[in-house]
Amino acid sequence: MTVARAHEDVPLRVLVVDDHEVVHWGFRVLLTEQPWIERCLAARTADEALALTRTFRPQVALIDLFLGNDYGVDLCRSVRELSPETRVLLISGAGRMAPAAARAAGASGVHLERRGFEGGRGGGPDRQLRADHLPHRSPTSPNRCC
């Protein structure tokens, strides 16, 4: 997956919120290899995500739609209330959400992976996640994760 960058001189702190360890691992591998990442934060619950948002004020939050007993849309609203400058992308491998509903919750967008034996389409490594609206950092800055 590649990420299109708009502002290469801005440090980027990313918060990944998902209750699955494999998702955390995957995003950490992907994001820490990017020269414009300052810090990759990881949370498994809404409470953890809100605590990290208060402390680090991430520029970007990737939030799963379904977080065990929590709903990602509610967390999106709370993150945006705590940190209005944080851009939220709602993500899901198992759910559906209209982009208009995501925007109404305060999200900048929604990315849904559709896979399965029924001929669904999923994202591969060559699929591009458009993120022109997100701030990014200089390629000369060091990476940090979690």
C-alpha cells in the first residue's frame, strides 16, 4: 500500500485503534518504514485511544468501526472533540459505512476492505490509500513507534 503525501515537512503522529493484534502489527510495519512518521501509537480500546489522544494529540487516527464493546463512530466523535485537529479515517474489514455517515461523525473518510469467497474485492499491496488531506513530515526525521 502506498500513501500519497501532501505536506512533507510536518511531523506525523498516527494513532491506530483496533482490537486485533495483527492489525496493530501490520500498521506498525507499514508506518514505521515511512520516513515522514514521527510516532505510531496503538490502542485496543476507546479508553486507551482517548488517553493517547489527550497526551499526544495525533494528527491522524485510524479507527476500526468495531472495537469489541465500543463503536468506532462514537470514538471518532470523542477524538474530534478532544483534538479537533486530528483527522480520522474509519477502517473496517467486516463492516459497511456510507462516506456521508463517516463525515457526519467527524471522519475525514472511510476505508472498507471487502474480501471473501463470494468474489469480493480487497486491497492489495499495490492499492493506493489517498491521503492528500493529511499532514506529513520530512523524510529526514527519525521514526518512532508506540
